[in-house]
Amino acid sequence: MSKLGTLGHRLHRGEVSYDFVGKRKLWYGVSILITLAAIIGLAVNGLKLGIEFSGGAVFTTPKTSISVSEAQDKISGDTAGHHATIQKLGKGGLRIQVSDIDTTTSKQVQQKIGADLKIPASNIDAEIVGPSWGKEISKKALQGLIIFLVLVVIYLAIAFEWRMAVAALVALLHDITITTGVYAIVGFEVSPGTVIGLLTILGYSLYDTVVVFDGLKEATRGITKQNQKTFSDVANRSLNGTLVRSINTTVVALLPVAALLFIGGGILGAGVLNDIALALFVGLTAGAYSSIFIATPIVADLKEREPQMQALRKRVLAKRASDAQKAKEAEARGEDPEAADDESDADPQDGEEATASAAAGVVAPRGQGATRSSRTQPGSRGRGGRSRPSGKRR
């Protein structure tokens, strides 16, 4: 078995664990810093909307030996003062995207591009995209996002409880904010592929969170009937039990996405793959982080405020303090502290009966010892290892 598999079994059995829930303030601080950085990047840079949302024109040239950097230098002043995005296509042509220009301006830009690249303007395909289509997509995407979040909250509140629904909602908003902020900082264009990627990561992040919550629900069933562990202790152990599974799932999902982003987008220069892959890569990573470090600690915080859980925590802390005091006293007497802990966990009534039986077997008179011993020790043997029946021999 691999080391990771062995670690997974040890985590599941509780042999080793990491205190995720106990260090939740640290994770909250890290998430707040990342979220603030994303919001600042979004406020400073803003989102770079593609022509599907802002409107503009797309010019596609036939196969050419001109590189992207050379084309950028040659046509930098021929786009009527608007930003141009140039991509190399798989067939060797160029895709020149100019935002926020109308039909009349696009014809002038087409003529200038043909002259600069020494390509007949008639061989350059021009496509005008109006901003109304992008606005309709944005509107539908926002409506779908709101409906999705509402249904998620209702489902989790019914299947689990409202505290888990709140934690899952916070985790989802956390993932969306970070992904959007990274888009603003990196400067990638927001295209319909970006919208698809954002909606996809919501489903994946929710799946990962539900897996953790399902294990937590099973682990905390009947938790108030014991006085060994608090809700946070049980939640942390449950989280450790599903940790390796969450990591494996995330890594397997990130491998093809990373191939799309770094190979398909970075090396091959496929712009649409960049849009989808970046949203998926950042969103999947943020979703795995929020499921482990954000969602479960929030549930523990909310549950620990319940009167039953507060009473449970008091009992657990009182028992731990008592056990620590007994262990300290046993150590002062030169006894084994673990034996003292075992005695404290044993049933006092059983201990008294065992002590009484042992004392009776030792101090009983000679005439009564056989009778008492035969009752308390049915397996006692006489000479030769055979048990003697009571009464006279025949």
C-alpha cells in the first residue's frame, strides 16, 4: 500500500490527525487576506470584458508567418484607439479581436490591418458582435447563479441543517470572489467560457463540501450522550477522515485542467481554453480549500453556541481536568498515570465487587473458605488439576 493510502487509513481511524478546527482563526485570517486581495484587484483593475459583453469586431486572417508580437507591433496604432487582442490559431492564421467598435469603424480597421500585415483585406474575415448578446448572457448567468444558491441552501437545510447550509453558502461565495479577483489581477478576458467555468466550479465545490458534511453528520450522531469529546473534536476527526479523499479528488480533477491551462492555453495559444481553464483551476483549488478550512470550522463555530453543546463542552473539560489531576496524584505516588486513567474510566461498582470478592477469598476462615471460594471461583481445581465435587467420597 502506498504511503498516502496508509496515511489515509490512519487518519480515518484517528491514529493521526491535524487540528484544522482548533486553528480555525488562522484559516479565517488567511481567507480574509486572500479575499481582500481579490476585491482590491477587482476594484483597481476591473474585469476585462470580451467582445461578447462589450461589443466589437473579430478579424480572422488566413495562414501567415507573422507572429503575435510582430502583428501587435504593426497594428498597434490602427485599431481606432481601442484595445486589440491577438491570438495565433491552430491553422496558422491570426485572430484579432478589437473591442467596442461599430460597423463603420470595423471596415476602416480591416483595411489598415490588411495593409500592415500585407494581406488582402478581402481575405480577412470580419465579424461584428453587438453588446446586447453579452448583456443577455450576463443576465441569464446571474439569474442562474441566484437560483442555484437558493436551491443549495434549501437542500442542505433539509438534508443536514441550516448551519451547514450557511457554511456551504459562505464557502461558495468565497470561491466565486477569489476566482473573479484572480481574473481581474491576471487580466484575462471574461468570455462565455469564463461564465461556464464559474458555474462549473460551484457544483464541484458544493460536492466536496457535501462529502465532508455527510461524514460529519454520521460522526456527531448521539454526541451529547458521552463526555469524552466536544463537537469540535468530533468535527476535526471527521474532517481528517475525509481529508485524503478530498485531496485525491481535487488532484485528479486539477490534472486535466492544468493541462488545458498550461499546455493548451500557454503553449498552443488557445484563448478559449485559457478562459475556461483558468476559472476551473482557480475555482477547484479554492473549492478544496474552502471545504476543508472554511466550511467545517464555520459549522463547529455555530454548533458550539448551542446550549446542549456548551453543556457538553463543560462536561468534557471537567472530566479532562479531573483525569489530569488523578494522573498527577498517581505520578506523585510513583504509580503509573495511565493505570490511574484506566481506573477512573472503569465502573466504580465493578471495582467494589472485585475488591470485596478478592478480600473474601483471602481472609475467610478455613472452614468457610472452600464454600466461599467454590462459589466465587467455579474454575478452582484440587490436586491433580481436577475439580472436586462437594460432599463425601464414596
